[in-house]
Amino acid sequence: ERFFPALDLDWEDLFSRKVHVNCAMPIITYRWFARKAAHHRMIKMSTLALIRQLKINELVDGFRSRDEFPDDEEGCNQWERQVGPVWKLMKRWELKESTILLELALWKCRLHGS
């Protein structure tokens, strides 16, 4: 990104494809990757704010490494599900932003109608 600023990478898609149960990614890299994906999604959806970024970082800091989960299918599922609250929170913010825009558009239509 620093070396190729014109290259617009889809970090969210990269995160979901590259981070999987069988990868040997260190937890520091995993957290960096998750922060990057969340940050870019929030920029893309116009929901980036410092308070929100801090909340996302707090959730990502709570991610645990694959070694801390049982070595069975349930452990794999638990490891994969830890990103769910981050994405759910971002979707809630996106919905809130779009609701505000819709309310403003309806208000503007009502003003022009009267």
C-alpha cells in the first residue's frame, strides 16, 4: 500500500481468503490484518471515526491465536467466529449511517413537496 498507493486492495476480501484455520500466521500479523481490513471497510462505507476505530482495535486486540483453541472442529469454528462481532458492529454503524441519509432525503423531499 505504501509502495503502490494507486493500487486499491480489497483488504476485507484478502482477510477472509488468507486467514484460515490452517494458516500459520502469527497472532500479531493476524491482528494487523484484521485491523487493516476493518479500517478499509470503514473508509469505503464512510463510517470511519476515531472512537469507532478505537472500539474496533479494542475488539481486535481481544483476538486469540489458533493455538489457544481446541484442536478439533469446534475449536476451528470458535477461532473463525471471533471476527464476527467486529463485522457485526461495523454493519450496525453502516446501517445507522444509511438510515440517517435516508431520513435526510425524505425530509428534503417533504420540504420540496410543501
